[in-house]
Amino acid sequence: MSTSSKWVPLEASPEVFNAWSEPLGLPSSLTFQDLFSLDSEFLQFIPHPHRAVLLLFPSRGKLHDEREREEREGEGVWKGEGVWWIKQTIPNACGSIGLLHALLNLPERGPDALGPDSQLMKFKAASLPLSALDRAKLLDESDFFTQAHTSASQSGQSSIPDDLDVDTHFIAFVEAVNEKGEKRIVELDGGREGPFDRGHSENFLEDVAKVVKEKYFDRAEGDTSFNMIVLAGQPED
């Protein structure tokens, strides 16, 4: 079965993202959680480790134009290996693409690694030799992703919208090491031409917060259609 028909956009909620990813192999050490604030005082309460941040933003106006300019002028070119990235070819799938970018860039070993027999890990293994576009084709042909997407979209609290063409967009931020051995903030967006280097990462969550403030909030011209979710350690009871 092909998923080339439109997918219903995923609701930007940790419950939906956990419902999507847990059956596919989300490590039990991690969970998606709301990121209500980018203030340092709030960020310090997010349980470690901090593995990824998902950002839903309004892809319109000055913000949209500035992102296109960045791409056009060759800013942020990623120089390094080991970052998994996929081109988005399926309409309305940016939530699932963002989740894949967060999950398939988890450490290869340790408690936060994907299980070797999980569907996510099997997909990653099959996709590694492929180009970004061929990875998208593999995703389009993978029934279990279609099922996970449909199930998760139905688990949200909002009803399925009549107009599926939305102008908000999901991206993911992860930490990776470049060819010089430096830790960097990498923005992963299936709508770009590849991974996008957003600068040094000394404190991942703090540094992502700075990027989001400067490159997204400040360019949104007062538009408040933002939502942030962090993939982090399990909260203590």
C-alpha cells in the first residue's frame, strides 16, 4: 500500500508523539514532553538526557522568506557524517518526518538506543545505503508507518481537519559531531536540501532555545503559532 495520498497532520502533543513512537521502538528511558518555555529557569527542570527538540512553527511571512534565503545563500551547510536525514515527499507528514529525525539520530548504543529488533531500527538499517529521496520512497512504501501515523493522528484531541493543507511545519533539532569533532546543533527538516548546521552545542537545550528565539520567534512578526516538544529522560515520580 502506498501512502502517496495525503496524511492527516499529527497534532503537536507529547501524547500523540509517544503513541506514534512507542510501538515502533521508542526507548523506555525517553519520553516526549511539552517544552512550555525557553527560559533557563524552566529548562533546568527538564530531565536528562536531552536528545531532541521538535518545533512546530508558522511557515509564512518573513519567517518563511528568511528560511528560503538561508537555503539559497548556502548558510548552515552540514559538514559531517552520522546524521540521518530524509527528504519529505509525503504531504502533511512533517510531524512524522520530525519524529523520524529525532528518533533515528538517537545514540547507537546505551540505554537511549533503539532496540535492534524494533521497527524503527529495521527501517533505519534498510534506509542507510539509500539517498534521501530513496529513503522517502521506502517510507512511502512502509505500511507500518502509515498505520502508526493514522493511529497517532486519531489519538489526538482535535478532530481531523477538513482542509489538510496546513502552513505550519515541524522540524527537529539534534546534537551531532561535525568533521572537526565539534558538537553542533543540527536542524533537520525534510523540506530543506539536507541537515542544517545551527552552530556550536555546549549545552544542547540552552543552545537550541537560543536558535529558536533568534531564528524563529524573532522572525515571526508576532505570530504565536508555535509549539515545542522535547525528547528527554523520564520525569521522576
